Amino acid sequence: MGTLTSLALVTLAVPFVLTAQTAGPASPIGAYNVVPELPGMGRPVDTAAVAARRRALLKRIGSGSVLIPAGHERNIEQDYVQDNDFRQDNTFYYFTELETQDAVLLMTARGPDSFETILFLPPRTPSQERWTGLRLGPDSVAVRLSGITKVLPLDSLEARVRAALQPVYSPRPRQSDAWANNLTPIVDSMRAVKDADEIMRLRRAVDISVAGHVAAMRAARPGMYEYELEAALEDGFRRNGADRLGYPSIVGSGPNTTTLHYDVNRRKTENGDLVVIDAAAEWGQYTADVTRTFPINGRFTPRQKAIYDLVLGAQQAAFDALRPGITMRELDGVARKYMRDHSGNLCGERTCDDREFFNHGLGHPIGMDVHDVGISRPLEPGMVVTLEPGIYIQGEKLGVRIEDDVLVTAKGGEWLSAGAPRTTDAIERVMSGR
């Protein structure tokens, strides 16, 4: 997705709690064994991963309590519920991987190795579940599925909070919540570097997103409406098990390729148009962020290819410079220098790195948010970022953006989204097989 204005696939061996179904080669990318007792997507909890995150948080705090509320279902009578009517609060999910609603997590640190975790759950209401679906209740099922050994009824929370060890931390406390310290900066610093479970989820989200982009390329024909391409794209996501969209899909053709966050997707394409698709799937609460640019008729013109290859070269230069310790701002400078040194007269009297043509930052972290935490800190192994240079020439109705998701490793970076063709030759080969 368009970045903040201020700024060969290699498989890692990672613990894999979410066992993929083995229905054969046609099994969707995002398939897993659903746990019927769990609400929401029914995705198994990696109990070891969330327990490790809870321990890491409490060690950082040293002494005190942490209170984290779960999300609440949106009101279909008052809110705009156009995809899912519930998405779990990111902080609650990070420490539980549960999609249960109206719960509260209370954690206490009494010293370096003295930690307690309590999950508070509302009682189950069978009549309400006929409308809302399954809920977790304060019982042995919740203990078994969450990996949290102490689960109590929600009505016992108030007394526990009154007796909670001070100081108390909570995400984004209101100004009136003078009793609570802001937990968010601490959690954000943890979320910036992904653990093995998070990287697995991001890989799955990226692979699903790649499948959607390839499906859109293969469906493309001059005269299609942008929303028809959007339908082919998102069909590729859904058929492969996406939980939801990572963000509204951007499908811009012709003049719309130069609008960074164009997501109306109404125009009828014309022969000779380029199409910019910036779209991705969410899987397991984690979202990819992938952009591809391709010709609607399957063949780049020499002018389109020249601009495209300059953008691709800038992206490759940034990737080659990526390493632990470098910042996104420094990588942005690498990409712009490549454009400046290789522009020639492609963008007229100015070089193509000029803010007139490359008018956004090079990239950003991804995770549970498409613009995830950690944008300003030096890169570390385990961070996942986008590299997304672009050139937009409004006078020619010509825009090109290429965006890939990259895992930072000890030696540099790993392309996660390389399954979506990046070079003009590879794109034309995919589209020729339509």
C-alpha cells in the first residue's frame, strides 16, 4: 500500500502450530484445521508463542500489572459492517491469539520470574449465540484452548483490578484513566520484530496475496472495468483462504495509475493502459502489502518498459543495500540515488527521483497493521518491510509502482512476494498464458 509520505523464495524452518490440511495439491494456500470450539476463524492458538510474548512483556515491566481488553463486536444497526463485523484488538490478539469478544487479560509481574496471567471471560449465552455464533466461556475449554491456566468469570474482574499490583499498564488509556500507564509504546517495540509464528502468518498472507495478483494478471483484457479486475484479484484471495482484505484494494488504470490511494475502481480500461494493483490479503490477523503494474493488453510499450525498468532497478538497489542496522530513510535515499543516476531524460528536465514523480517514501513495516509499528527504528532480523518505489507522470497518465514484502535476515533480506512476477518479461509470460 502507498507508503507514508515522510519517508528466489527461501523457506525458513519455523514452528508450525497451524497445521495445513493435506487434501492434495488443490488445497487452498490458507487452509488449516479449524478448531470448532474456538470463536471467530477457529484458528488454533500457538500457545507457546503467546506465552513467550507475555513473559517478555512482564520481564520488561519488572513489577506491576497489565490490563488488556479484547475487542467488541460492531453494531450492525449503527456501524458500517461491510466485511467482518468483528476483528480482534491487535494488542489482545498479540498476547492471546484469541478472537473472543469482551474478554480481559490481566497479567502481573512480581519479580524477574514471578508472573501470573488471568483471562476473564463473560458467561456464554445460548440465546445470544444463535445470533452471534460460538463464544468462549470461563470454563475448562477456554483453559485448554488458550493455554492460560487461570480463567475466571468477567464479573470477578473488578475486585482483581482493585487489588492489582501497581503500577498498572493498559493500551491507550484515556486522559481520565489516571490510574493507568500507557502500555502501547512497550508493545509496539515488541511487535516491530516478528517471532517465528508471526513470520509464518505473514508468509501465508503474502502467498495468498501473490495468488490474487497472478489471477488478476491472467484475467486482464482491454475494455474490462477496474472493478472486474478487482473481482478477479479478490476471488484469488478468497479462494485461497484469506480472512479478509488487508486494506481496500487499489486497482487503477490509465490516469488512475498516478493516484497513490485510488480505490474507487470504476474506470473502463483501454487498450494500451497500464494497471497498478496495490492489494493484499490478511491471514491470521497479519496482512501482506503487494503492488504490481502491468499492461492491460499483456504487452509493455517501449516507453512503459523504460519507466518500469527504472523503478525495478531502484527497488533492487534498495534490496541489495538492505541489512540489519540500516533505516528505511537510508534505503529511500539508495532508491532515489539509483533513479537519479539512471533517469537520463525519461522524466524530462528533472530526474525521476524528484518529488514530482516519486512522491512517497520507499516503504514501511507490515504486520497486524498494513503500516505497522517500527518505521523509524533501524532494521533488525525478523522485521518485515515493504520496498515500493514508484514513478508517476500525470501528464502522460502513466504511473508505475512495484511493491514487495521483504523479511530482514542476519545477512540482508529475503523476498517474500517473489512469486508475483516482477520483470516485464515475466509479467508478459504470465499474461500470454491467459
